[in-house]
Amino acid sequence: MKILKAIALFSCLISVTASASALALAAPSSLQPALGEKACFERKYTSDHLRRNPKQHLSSMYILVTHMRESYSDGGTYDWVNGTVVGASKNEYYMNDNAGCVYKADGSISCNIECDGGAFEVYPQSDSVLFQVAKDYYFPLYRRGTDQETAGREDVLHFSSDDRDNAVYKLYPVEVKKCEAAIARAKIRSWGC
């Protein structure tokens, strides 16, 4: 009898732990990861959705938010929050991985690319997040293998705040490895202004 009670208790514990893990993944506060942590959000659109929204650029989208500590050459340190956005369109991967982000009091993040390279914001929802191009601004994604300096006109997907088909995307929290896999498929070299 004691063994059966122990098995029942163990089963309950596993169930509660699994439920807590799922809730933690879906928590809106996960949009702002702690120092040394990452948060990943994904959306894959069905072919039916894309047929109903033919002007939508992306068939899938990923956002990876990374909170890290960097070092100055003199030994000092600073915290940096990086936003990487990956999108797929017609079996091509596009990415912009150079967004510096700041956490806002309402739980959202605001991200900007240096040298007037675009801006976006991400807002927490109850079980998801909303990616939105910054008001009166734009945000570009570059085809795999290109960047801001080498991309031709055909290598860039432009997202504008006034483009109602492409200014806002809803994404859901997923495991970080999904964003890392998307980044590996879309990898571009580092670039500066």
C-alpha cells in the first residue's frame, strides 16, 4: 500500500512540475529575460491563413531576446539586451540580428537598429506577444547571406508601420532552441554602420 501511495504522489509531482513548466513558458514576463537568459517566440502561419492574407510577407517568424553582460576594453561591464528577428518567405530565410533593446515598465521591449536601421516593439499578451514595427518607422529583414551593406533591393523585406498586412505579428513562446535553429538557417555575417 505504501508503494502505491508513493507512486501516486510521484505521478502528481511530475504532473504539477510539467504544468508549472508550461505556465512559465507562456508567462508574459518571459518577454524580459533575466541576465544570462534568453526568450524565444515563434509563429508559423498555415497555408489557409496565407491564402486569406496574400500581402503578408512571412510564412513564419521568430524573435529571440537575449540579455547578456558585455565587457569594455578597460575591464568595465555593461548589460545588453539583443533582439534577433528571423522570418521565412517563399522558402527563403531573412534576418536582422543587430537590435539593441530596452525593457519598458509595462513589460514590453523596444528595439532599435543602430545607424537608423529600423525599430520594432514587442508587447506581452496573456499567452503570446505582439511584434509591431515602431510607429512612423520601418524594420528590414535581409535575405540569408546578405546584410544592410550588401543586400540588393530583392534581398530585403521591408516592414512599415503603415502597412496593415505586415506591421503586426502575433507570436507564441517556444523553446530557445527553435529560435537558434531559425537563426542558423538565416545566418548573416556581423556588420557595422
